[in-house]
Amino acid sequence: MVVLVFNCGSSSLKYELFETDPEQSLAAGIADRVVVRAGRDASLYHEPADGEPLVLECPMPDHEVAVGYVLEALTDSEHGVIRDLTEIAAVGHRVVHGGERFAESVLIDDDVIAAIEQFARLAPLHNPPNLQGIRASRSRLPSLPMVAVFDTAFHQTMPQYAYIYGLPYELYEQHGIRRYGFHGTSHRYVSQVAAEMLAQRGIRPQDQHIVTCHLGNGCSMAAVLGGKCIDTTMGFTPLEGLVMGTRCGDLDPAVVPYLCEKLGISVREVDALMNERSGLLGLSGVSSDMRDLRQAAQSGDERAKLAIEVFCYRVRKYIGAYAAALGGVDAVVFTAGIGENDAYVRRRCVEGLETLGLCLDGSRNEDKALRGQAADVSAADSPGRILVIPTDEELLIARDTAAIVGGTSLD
Ligand code: ADP
């Protein structure tokens, strides 16, 4: 089945076209700076799997125009990968927040759209552009079935004691204040690959204890027991948990009123400070990008060193916490930009965890030849595995879409 996957941000629209049987990516690309300044500086980058990329500068005042350019690129005689749009069987959409209603992916209808709209109050920066993408593609491809795949869905299996905050219970009941978790599609994808790798070593899927670490610009971890998420580091919003590129992660909430009073700034300004000027950027004063920090640290920058230490320590601490939550660890998985590429960070994140049965093979961890593929970087006799698994959220969205539209079960 040919499935088109969309991941819509407020000013960008990423897409990938898949054949799902057998699985193959046909083309991928991004429409960028959509809507910004009426989309006048917008561009489309389209890359067929076998062929030359297409770069177009074209005005894209809204997502519907952007979808139009994407569809043209996919069918273009020179850079296209399908003859015409009738070859596309379904469209899958990434949606950030599915609240408590969606524990798995669903076929989109008016009722689902209304629910996504309702959850926009919980994800005001993400659900509205996700919806714009859905509406734009429904208008351009009105006869196609569409599926929503939620970032929060994988975490809906968390037990209540893991997702509830120690606040008055009425705030949960009346305002939905609880931990939801994000990056669920990535945690689900890499935990499935890890589960297959563990099964090959004779550990039955229902008995597996897996900790997944998604370390990109945004960072989160999940504790996965027998294929089900039982805890995750992000919470009500993607601010909780690990130290990230620009986000502070876990913090004593009393810091917020203290800063408001001391600095005479509003809650909104503190919120922006915690989301946009903290984390690796705030600690180092250098950059939010781990590559820059590693370079600065090598040149002796003490704050860059500190930022990396804090980052790795937080991951290490959560691995320990999740070992306790799971009752052991069969595998720790590293994924996303930092997790897949930065051997030093991986090493620091598992340092001293031999007592939990996690022993690294230093040279496999550094082996650049293993990049881009699922790799086991633990020592041969390590009781638990340390795995590096490239994430592929788009592929999982395509799989879910094909399964729902084809009437087969998910996973
Ligand atoms: P996003 O969350 O935006 O999808 P990515 O998963 O692309 O982000 O991760 C971005 C992060 O990955 C940045 O901090 C970047 O420095 C880091 N990164 C990418 N490649 C490398 C690398 N080779 N070594 C170290 N860090 C890397």
C-alpha cells in the first residue's frame, strides 16, 4: 500500500511517501517557512529515494498550498515517484496530543478532528498546526482515508500512580492535570526493534524490561514492560524530565514563583525561560546543540563540560529509577540525534551501571561503521544489552495507517 505521511509544524510540513509491502521509502521532504511572512520565503525540499533532489522557492501562504506543492513534487515527471495521486491509498498524520482518549492510532473522522481540537488546550503549539495539515490534506485528497498517530498514545498504558501528580485530585478530574508523555511513536518504534533483538537472545516479549532514551533536541525516556509503557520522563507538557537542548527538565516548582517575585517577571516569561533559554543552552551559554558543546568542552570550556555532565547524569539517574520501576533492565536503547551519534554521551549515561547489569563494549560503542543501523554496543557477557537503534517515526505512522486502512491489527 502506498501511504503518505505528514508531520505538520506551525511553519513547516515534513512528509514521506512509503510503499508498505514490502516496506520501502519512496521519497521524503519538507516544505519550510510555510505561512511565515505569508509564506513568501517558503521553500520545498523534495528527495526521491533514487534520484536527484528538487529544491523549489515558492510562496506558501498556508498549509493547503504547501500540500499542493508536495503532491505536485510526488507526481512530477522529473522528480516524482508515482504516476498520479490515485496510487496513494491513505495518509497518516502525526498528532502530538491525543489526551486520555486515544491509546492508539485511529481513522480520522469529524469526531476525531473535534477531539484533536479539544486537546489543543493541552498542546497549544502543536495540535493546531497538526490540524491544519489534516484539513489541508483532506481538502486536497478528499477521497482518501486518513489516520492520526498520537505522540501521547504509547504512554496511555502508564498506571495511575505513575501519571498522577501529588496535587489535589480535582485538578486531574476537572482540568486534566496529569502526566501524558510525548515522543511515544519513537519510544514505541525503538522498543519494538529492541524487543525483536532481545527475543533473538531467548527473552520472551512479555518478560522484557526495556528503557528507551530518545535524546535529540527534545529528550525523553520511557520504561517499557512486556511491550507496554509503564513510565516516561515527560509529563503534562514536554518540559518535564531530562535536560534538553533549551528546556530545563525536572525542577522544583517553587522556583517559578520565586523567579517571578525576584526578577519581577510574569509567569509567561518564566515559562519561556524554562522552555527556550534553559537546558544545554542555558547551562553552557554556548549552544543548545550537543555537537557545539562537545567542541567547546574539548577546548576547555567549563560550562560546556558542566552542561554535558548534567545532561548525562540526568539520563543515568532515570535509568536507575526505571530499573527500579521495571524490576530490572534487559536493554537500554539510545536513539535520536544525540543517542544515535554521540558515543561519548552514551558512555557517560551508562557509566557505573555495571551493578544494574549494563556493561558497555567501549570499542563497539565508538565504532562508526555501526552507525545508521540497529547495533548492540554492550560487552558480550553483559547481562543487560545496551542498544543503539535509529528511530523511524514516519515508518511507524505508515505502518499504523496501512494496518488501520487495511483492516489488520496494530503491531
Ligand atoms: P529533533 O529533536 O529536533 O528531531 P534530533 O533528533 O535531530 O533533534 O537531534 C538533534 C541533536 O542531535 C542536536 O543536539 C545535535 O547536536 C545532536 N547530534 C546530531 N548529530 C550528532 C553527532 N554526530 N554527534 C553529537 N550530537 C549530534
